[in-house]
Amino acid sequence: VIAAEPLVNVIGGGLITLIGSIVVALITSIRVIKSQAGLHEQLTGTANINQELLTSLRDEIIARGRVMSHVIDRGVFETDEHGACVFVNREWSKVTGIPNHEALGWGWLKGVHPDDAPRVRLAWGHAVANQERFGPMRYRWINTSGDVYMVLSEAYPSRIGGGRLRGYVGWIEQTA
């Protein structure tokens, strides 16, 4: 199960729609799993929930969350457990000037102003190493046109079963 509580801080107003849709999908999928497990138990005498079905459910919920992030008016990003970027929404690319495919992995770092890069890398590395929240942090950004402006960013650990770190979900916005 993906921990949703930190998303309150990450996404703000769009959270109700996002979480509502995810909960509906989750409840529906759990009913299907229970129904299949009950049928399996009736046929075989053993309860066995299909791991493949659970993986499919998790992937579907993640995909829906990513699709829904495109309607939120804040740049949203997601990382793996090592802190490498695996997803950015359209608004993130709009704020940063970096196309989504170039942001993946460590590509997002190329937009951090060189004078602020050591501080941002240190804070990000510390957050990931300790599985803690990153930020909120204000730093300068240079877009692909060479414009320099301030951004504010924050990210929260995303955990799965047993509290294991799945990665981070965060946001970025341009500030005055």
C-alpha cells in the first residue's frame, strides 16, 4: 500500500481529487482480489492471493496518480529509492524548462544554478540517505533559455508495505 498522507503537503488542493480517484480504484481492485481469493479458496481449499494481480494493482494506482498529476497546477516529480528522477509532470517541465525525458535520472540537476548546486545536492543526498523529507528549499534555477529565477521545492518519502522506501514524491514552483 502506498502511503498517501505526505501527499497532503505535496499536492495541496488537488489532493482530494487525486486521493479520491486512487481510493475508488483501490477499493474496486481489493473487491476483485477478495472475490478471486474467495473463489480460489472454494475451488482449492486454500486462500492464495495472486501476487501478479497485486503487482498489477500497484502499477495501475501509480499510473493513475501520474496521469492525475498532469491536472495539478504545480510541478510534480517522483524518484526511485535512490533519489533518481523517474517521472515529472508537464507543469514541472513548464516551470523548469527541461523536457520530461531529460529530467529523468539525474538530468534534473542541470537546471540548478551552479552557485546553489552544492547546497541542493548536499540537502538532497542527506534526505535520501536518511529517508527524510527534502526541503522546503529555495534555490536559483536556470532554464534552457538562460533565464535565472528562484524556485521552491519539497519532497516526501513514499513508502510501501512494511515502511520500505519506494522513492520520493515532490513538487517545485517558481517564486518571486
